[in-house]
Amino acid sequence: MWGQPPSAVLRTKLDACPADTSQPHVITLLMPSTRQGSIRLFRFAGVDVFLHWSWFLVATYEISNRAGTYSSITWNILEYLALFLIVMLHEFGHALACRQVGGRANQIVLWPLGGVAYVDPPPRPGATLWSIAAGPLVNVALFPILSILVKLSRPLGWADAMPNFDAWLYMVWKINLGLLIFNILPIYPLDGGQILRSLLWFLMGAARSLMAATVIGLIGVAGLILLAVVRQDLWLGVISAFILMNCWSGLQQARALMQRSKAPRRDGFACPSCKTAPPIGDHWTCNQCRQPFDTFQTQATCPHCGARYPLTQCLDCGRAHPTTDWTAHAFTSRNLSS
């Protein structure tokens, strides 16, 4: 994530976070970074696109399950590929918007439940809001284009001359609309839930906004689970369980952020990225012995096993910097303010 081996970065105790049954099921989420088990497809605009191996298993199931929809299974394959093309465009919306506001976004992973955009926007509500909202806006932009094509299908004779293409085009229209509607539900960590969190951030701050968004998300995901039980929809149940785990993780992070915001801050140090002084206390965990310690008190050296860390992660913005940069930035800030 930071372009360094895991043992070279001292991280915080808590990592920074962030249905229509007639068609394949997919959601898009912003997830912690991992490429394990993924195949690199290509690189575009500085963003690497990966495909997880499990995608092939679910694709085989989904395609065979809808084998009678068209006269040829080729159209089922094209339908599934179109779904993930839309998902990929959605994720590029997140990634490119994040870079536009000065954040980092370098990879996308496609997997059975949708797309994972690896975005790290600046720790500001406006930057986070744009980075997240840009994904659904891609679906909004595709909606009129696909709608016009669907409307022109019959006048142009496509429905009679190419019935498979006509049915495929209509299904692509439904997929794009379904993705848009599902993703803007105000259920954390779906895009809608994260957009809600970003808007609340302007009024309530980072910790309280995340707390409010996750509580609302838990209520919403309870409704999704109930709907899955009533409809006996296995895929919706799986997706709901996945959302529940991420929402619960967000709630735990919100609690940690609120406790951390009340902690006293250490003088003489400031994060080069967000300009925030680090809290005093054992908030960092050694990757070697897994013991907590205060890295600024011990000069980035674990007092339990002696492991040294060239980079230390900021608890507020999640960025990692050498300890010397923290002290240099604090010295520069004092000079500018005096």
C-alpha cells in the first residue's frame, strides 16, 4: 500500500479505512488494498487493473445459470463482460477523481462481488466526497446513452433483425441502472453510505460522521438481510453479510477515532501530509513482536524487540513518512507561525 515491504512501515493498531435476480449480482466497494490471487490485466492512466482468480468461478456459474436467455451462450458471456466493463468504468471514476484532488489511486481489482478501487484521497471531506461520488456519476453518464440506444432499437429494426443484440442491450441498460441504484443506497460502505459520511463530515467532523454513517448503515443492512430471507436470495444474503462485516469494521474505526481525538498530542512533531501532531500513547503496533508502543517516544524503535521503522503511519490521515520528516515539518510550521 505504501510501496514498502510490510515490515518497513509502522502502522496503527487499526488500519485506516476505509437486486434484480434476473441478472448477475455485483456491488462496488472501496476496500483495503490486497492483490493476492489476482491477475494483472493492464495499466491505464497510471492505474493497474487486476482480476481475482475467483471471478472465473462465479462467471462460469452465472453464465451457465442464464444459458437459456439467448439463442447462443456467447451473448451470456458478452452480458457478463459488459457488467464488469461497467464496474471497471465505475472504479476508474473513483480512481481518477481521487487523483484529481491530489490523492493516490494506483490499482483496481475486479472480483466476484464487484470492483475494488484503491483510493487514498486527502483527509478532507470535499476531496473524499468527490472521490466517492465520481463512481456513481459514471453510471449516471452511461444512463442516457444506453437509454437512447434502447429506444432506437425498435425504430432501427434491431429488435427484429438482431433479437439477441436487442435483448443484450436492454439487459446492459438494466445492469447499469441496477448498479447505480444499489450503490447509492445510504448503507456504509456502499458509495451512498460513504457519500453520506462525507457530507456529515462537513458538519460533525471525521469521527462523528463515520459513527453516524455506520449506525445508519447497520440499520440499512438489517433491511437487506431481511429482504434476502424473504426472497430466499442467496446472493443478496452473501452481499448483505459482506456489507455487514465492513459496516461493523467502520463502526469500530469510528470508536477508535473518537477515543483518539480526545488523546493529548505530542509537541515537536507534525505529520507532513495533514499537519496534525501525533497523539501521546501506545497507538502503534510492532510488526515483528506485535507489541504496542509509542513510536515518537522511542525514536521509531520497538522497545520490546528492537525493530526499527523508517516509516511511521499517521493515525489521522493514514499516510506514512520518516520520523525526521515529522520533526522537520513541525519546526517549519513553528517558524512560519512565529
